[in-house]
Amino acid sequence: MPPLKSLKTKKTQANCIVLDTIKGQGVPFFENYAGVHSVKFNSQEIIEATESAIRELEEQVKD
């Protein structure tokens, strides 16, 4: 049984999902940005990096 599917069958126990991720992965600016956990989109540099990442993602989705 796939792991996530098995979680649905356990009604009497607490469940926990642990993910090993890299915050901002795939967006170079955010991969190296120390405050990536709680980014405030109030600096022009962050706004531009975010817009660039969105454009790149849209290009990938088109293909």
C-alpha cells in the first residue's frame, strides 16, 4: 500500500509526514537566500526574483 494511502486507513493514531526539502529549490535567488522561510515581498530585488521565477515556471509548463 502506498505510504500516503495507508495514512487514510489509520483512524486511531496520529500521523506525521516528514519531508526532506530545500527551500526555494530551483530558484537560484531563493536557494541562497537566508530568510527564505518567511520572505516579505517588499524589496524590489525579491519582487524581481519572484517574477523571474514565475516566468521560468510558466515556460516549463508550456512545454
